Amino acid sequence: MQDYKKHCLRLAKARVLVVGDLMLDRFVYGDVARISQEAPVPVVHVRREEQFLGGAGNVARTIAALGATAGLVGVIGKDREAQAIVGEMEQFGIAPDGLVIDTERPTITKTRIIAGTQQVVRIDNEDAASHGKAARDSLIGYIERNIGRYDGIIISDYAKGVITRELITSITKLAKKNRRFVLVDPSVKHFGYYKGVTSMTPNLKEAAEGARREVDANSKEAIAALGRHIKKTLALPHMMITLGPQGMAILSNEIKGGNPFFIPTKAKAVYDVSGAGDTVIAVLAMGLAVGLPFLDASFIANYAAGVVVGKRGTATLSMEELIDALNG
């Protein structure tokens, strides 16, 4: 790939629908001056609070922050956290018409208490049981009515109730009928659901656990064998395994001979890996949406992740930052 800037500017034309487990990420920052008299725990004096779209929402937020069109399909409760999610979506220009309300359970919320620079506790408010038929039918119905508005679909699976075998089967059939790609950020427990999608983007730990294999993280041959096994078993045209500081491994029908291609990381500094996987799949999807080959889209996604891990928290990046990283 020669002209990175030219390719990046094309990404803004992408239209990607994100389907998955939607959650609110809340951060409470404070200082610790003493230990509680009630129990041997620190007393945190709150200084400020922040909240962001989390889970599938962070993938959509990443796409929108780069200037492209993102749709979001998921389930929320009927509570103030749901209102916060809708407010965050509106800030990024993401329409809330793909949200299904389940009044029987709370909006998934993860609250992180941070004292100084140290996270001292995380509070999860969730019900991870699979949603019922009514919610699933609403999700499928929305996707069926709107798939023509998008170039492809991302499935963001945190195993929190949205993604079921029936939903995946419906999405893959609709995608095939409408000639749309389907990328999956997988949950280990659902590996068997993803047969026939376009590609998966697990990290090495997820890939090994999903395939029920032990893999030497320092052996490219072992990683390649793992990727080939998953790709063949699930009939995937492409396969990406992210390798953290070692970059990523790509297996693709586009590569002659079927040999894997290893892309080294482009991170100059690593402060926080939160959301790196979301960034990878978001930018990969944007590349495929505008017609880039899988390998070229993977290169750009790798650079994007290198920018994001240099930031603290669940961060996004701008098109200017991505272009600067590629040109650099």
C-alpha cells in the first residue's frame, strides 16, 4: 500500500452497522486520604466523573469519531443509564433507532472507581442471560429492514445476552443475501456460532481458548497453525489474531499460498490497552466497507490501534491522528 493518506480519507465514506452487547462505561475519579473506620478499605473522595459508550457502543463511537457512518443495534433497559447511552450516541451522531428496550433488566453498566492513578474497584450492574424471543425478533427485524443502508456488519460479542446462535444465523443469511461482510469480535463461549462469517478478530488468548488448544505465544508457527485451524473449522475467508505487543497475524484467501502474514505493532508507547480490540475491528470494517483488500485494511487498523493504546482510558482517535501515524 503506497498512499496511506488517500486510503484513510476514503474511510470516511464507510457505513458500518454494529450489533452486540451495549453498555455504559462509567469512571469515577478521586483521591484517597484515609482508610475507612467501618472496614479496611480506602475512602475515595470523588473529584470528577466521566461516562462513555462501552462494549458494542465503543466500536460504533470509534467509527463515528473517524467521520464515517455508524449504526448501533443492541438492548438497553429503561433507566437513567439508558438515557445516558442515548445522550452519548447523539453526541456522535449515532441514531438510537436500533435500540431495543428490555424493561425486565438494567442497562449494562460498568463503574470503575479510580483513586489517583489506581483502579481500586469495578462495579458491574448486569444480567447476562440471553434475551427472550421478543427482543431477538426486534433485533433481527431491524437488521433486515436496514442492512441495505450499510456496507457491512460488526458483531461485538461480550456474552451479555444479545448474541445468540439464532441471531448470528439470521445475520449471516441476511449478509449473504445482500452481499455484505460480517466481522466478529468474539466471545470464547460462542466460537461455534460464527461459522461462515467474513472474519474474526480474537486476541491470542481468546483464539486458543475458543479452539481449545494450548499455543506457544512466542512461536509464529504455532500461532499460524492455530489460525489455520480456526479459519478452516469455521469456513472463514479471512482470520486475524491480535498479538498485543507483537502486532497481529493475518490469514486470508487473498494471500497466495495460504501463509500467514505477521504485522508488527506500530505503538510508540503503551499506556492503556482498553478498547484496542474495538479500534482494530472498527477500522478494519471501515477499510473493507470502502473496498480495500483485507490485508491493506489490516495494516491501517494496526496503526489505529497503535495510536489508541498510547492514550489513557477507553479512547478513540481522529482521522488526523491516524494519518499522522501512517505518514510517520
